[in-house]
Amino acid sequence: MDMWVGKIKGYNCDGEFIGTYRAVIVKDGDILFRMNLYFDATNNKSKCPFKKKVYFSSNLDVLKRKFRTSLPTKEKAKVLWKKKVGDC
């Protein structure tokens, strides 16, 4: 099973680190990809924009772009994508 993991750091308006946004994309069937979005907060005081969201598409690049545009932060840094192959 192929799996792609993308991560980007999240900052609030004051420039303080609030947590990490993470996307996990797995191939679901022959032509469909499923993306789960997570937010790993650094502390309990920060508001989590989403706990878990799921998106489906037949194009991998569309899901990667959707992850970048769905983030609530204004500053957009580069997303680091890693491909994992094998039993995940």
C-alpha cells in the first residue's frame, strides 16, 4: 500500500507555534485516493481548527493542493511530503 504523509507547522497571529498540521493520503481502491487531515496541538489552550477531516479524489495533486488551501493559517510555508511504501 502506498501512503503519502505531508506536514506543515502552524503559527498564530503573534507568530507563536501552535502545532503541526498533518495529512495522510492513501490509495483507496484502483483509482481513488483518500486524505485524512489532522492537527497536533502543542497545548490544550489552543483551538484546534479540525480534529479530523476526510477528502476523496482520483488525482493525487488535487488532494495535495486541497491540504494547502484548507489550512486556516495565513502564512503558507512549504509542505514536506514523504512517500511510504509497503504495509502501513
